[in-house]
Amino acid sequence: LATGPRQNNGIFYEIRTYDIKPAKMKEFLEMVNKYFHFRTAHSELVGFWYSELGAMNKVLHIWKYDNFAHRTAVRHALANDKDWQGKFISAALPLVEKQHNEVAYLVPWCQLGKPSKEGGVYEWVTFQMKPGGPALWGEAFRAAINAHINTGYTKLIGVFHTEYGLLNTVHVLWWNESPDQRAAGRHSAHEDARVVAAVRDSVRFLESQQNVLLIPLQCSPLK
């Protein structure tokens, strides 16, 4: 069960996560930076990152679509793009161990943000919430996110709620100037009574959480 408010338009985001063969990670990233302009010619790339901490040999990329018909048209065009298929796909697929994709919406109270400057690191936090959707846990979750924003140590980029994939999953994308700045901010937040109270209320609905530190690729619009 996953019920709750949705945005008023059809825009959604496809989140793709690939596990890369450990010995092939450098080669894969070089290919992405060299050939990914063939892919971005067809639809909007939000960001492309590789994992640094919390997961190994993974890449994550997010695509924006106007609706499902738009995605279908893009996928059809990609299948017929000789440059994309010949120069990237045929060479990259042998380097990939596993692929996973999800369709998610931005939560209604969040707009997609940008970092205050280029550089820095991103944190991808995945919350598996109890069944029931935002109708059950939405307000408490929003209060916990806002409590962290209000400390000022981190920048919220986006909050995504799954529609396809594992339901009742929320992905939160944060930006920080550096891992050390993030660590110092987290320590301060843990001593902030407002954050502590909001998190205590929200974790009543939490099943699990995973944090991954991400580094943007050269080709990523979010850097």
C-alpha cells in the first residue's frame, strides 16, 4: 500500500542504478564521460554519480520525463540511435553486472534544487517506510527533512517517492561542500533538540535506511 498526494502534472523521474564490475569501473566512467552526449540528446539528465562510501562500484543516474508516453518515445529513439547503440551500449554492457530502475515522483512539497556552487559531494539517502504511503507517514517525514534543512548545514536537492520499484521508498538527495562539512553538520544536528524531536516522530514509520556518498561525473548537470 502506498497512498498519498501526487503532483498535479505527469512529470516523473526514472532512477537507474548499475552495479559495475569492480575491475571495470574506471573504464565504464571514462566511456560515460566520452559518449553520454549521445544519450542526453534524447531526454533530460538530472544527474549522474558514482558511489564513494556506503556502496561500492555503483553508478546512479536520474532522468526526467514529461509522462510515460514521453519515456516510450525516448526509449524507441534510443533503440534506433546507431551512435548510442554502437559506440556506448555495445561496449558498456559487458562491464555491467546488474541494472535496477525505479520510477519516482518528487513529493508535492519539494521542488528540484541545485547546489549553491559546483563541486562538493552528494548524499543519497534511501528510507524504506512502513506501508501506508504519505497518508500515514508523510507529515512526520516532511517535518524531519525540514528540521535538517533548518540547521543550515546541508542543501536539499530533491525528495523522491517511488511509484514503480519497491513501494513506500523515499530517496532524499542532499548536497554538501565536502564530506567533512557534512560530518560536522551532522554532529551539530544530532545535538539540536528540534532535529531530535522531529526524527523521533518520523522513525516510528521507518523500516530501514541507507546512506551513500556520491561523486558527480563530468557529464552530470548536477555537479
